[in-house]
Amino acid sequence: MRPRSSSALIGAVVLALAACGEMATLPISAGIGPKPTLPAPQRTLIPTVNIAPAKGWLPGAMPQAAPGTRVNAFASGLDHPRWLFVLPKPDEPEPNK
């Protein structure tokens, strides 16, 4: 019988290899414009989730806005700027946790 640590290591390696099998097949330019070409969905054991890192603006820097629009900071100094805590509507009871 194998020790638990080697079984856990083998399981971790198998899961890591299963997650590495999906790669882009179209160039980035194919997904841009009024009629983007999207790849067909693929079923995998572990879905690929590419999460963009949250980065703040450099001091004094702002993203370039489209002509006729402007960009303002909504909030600053947040630890996790993409996490939201949604409050219940005033006429709805708070959900049970």
C-alpha cells in the first residue's frame, strides 16, 4: 500500500496535467469587431478560467477614454477591487447564511 503523501502527489499531478490541455486556437484579432469568430465550447474535466490580475492605476494615470467620454475613479484604496458585496433591496428580506 502506498503512503498517503505519494497518493496525494500523484493526484495533484494528474489534476495539474488535466488543467493544462486547453489552448487558444484562434488569433486575438478573430474575436474583435462587429462579427467576432468564437471557438466552439469544449468540455473539460477542469474548466479553464483565466482571471485578469487586478491592477490599480499609477498615480496621476488614467485609462484612455473613447472620444466624447471620460474616465473617473469610482473608488480607490481597495484590497480587492473586483469583489462586490451586494446588499439586499430595501423591500427584500436578507438571505440566510
